[in-house]
Amino acid sequence: METAKEEQAVSLGKVLVFRAEKAFWACQLQQVKEIVRASSITPLPNSTDKVIGIINVRGDVIPVVDLWSNSPTPLPDQGQKKMVIIVKEGEDCIGICVEKVLAIEDIHAFDLGDSVSQGKVPHSDIVSCSVYLSNSGFTPLVDVGLAMETIRAQGYSNSQHQIENKHVSSAGGI
């Protein structure tokens, strides 16, 4: 049986494992700012299908995206809360809607094979590789930079511009 020291030596980093679109995904832990339950997501006018709205987290307005769907995600019913992982890339932050946050696990290996580049992995536009995790086996690793670039390419920058210029109404619990 490995000691904690030996197990730590073979770890290539840590990831947050979560479930979305009835599949398991991972995100590098260093890119996770926090995890929140959002009871009020305010719709953002003229945004793309991936941007479902904005939330206020202690005074910071964060755009919330649904990376898993190609159609608009309905906002939660009153009283229903969504799990949102707030991730960061440089100074930019977005909230990613997920079904459930599961665990923090160690990365033991990277699979840089052709499965991602050939589109065999779902949502390969936001996945950089698969990682072998201590408890979950091979899991697609969501690349926050790629996810943000995908959102920007679909018009996220217009939504961010609206937020920065405070053109967004504060109605709806913000």
C-alpha cells in the first residue's frame, strides 16, 4: 500500500470533478475560484445561447454559461438552485453551470491522444485532453481558456461589454 508521500509524488496536479450533461468532467483546481449555488440567475439580453445569464457573487457580476447545450438553457424555477463553478483565466471569470460537483482528485496521467483532436470526445472545442484520475478513471479535462475563447467567439464579448458598461438592469435579484 502506498504511503501518502508516495501517492503525492505521482500526482500531476489536482482537478475538480463534476457532472454535466450526464457525464463526468474535470477542471484544473487552480482555475477554480469558487463553487456557488445560484438561486437567481438574471437573463442577459442579446446574449448567445451559451450565456444563460448573470449572477452577483458578493458584488461581482459573473456571466453564467452552459457549455453543454446548443440550445438556450431555461433558467431555474424559483426556489431551485443551480450549481455554478466560477472559473478564472487571468483576470476573466465565468460561471459554468453543472449538475453536481463530485470531488477533488489527483491527476495520474494525461491522454493527449487523437480522441480529442478527432472529435471523439463530446464538446472537444472546450476539452484539451483526457486525464487519468485516482477514482474516476479517464475523464475529459475542460480547458478554461478554450471555454472562454469559445464563448467569446459566439458573442460573449458583447455580453461582457454590457456588464462592464452597466447596461444591465439590476432587476431579478442582482
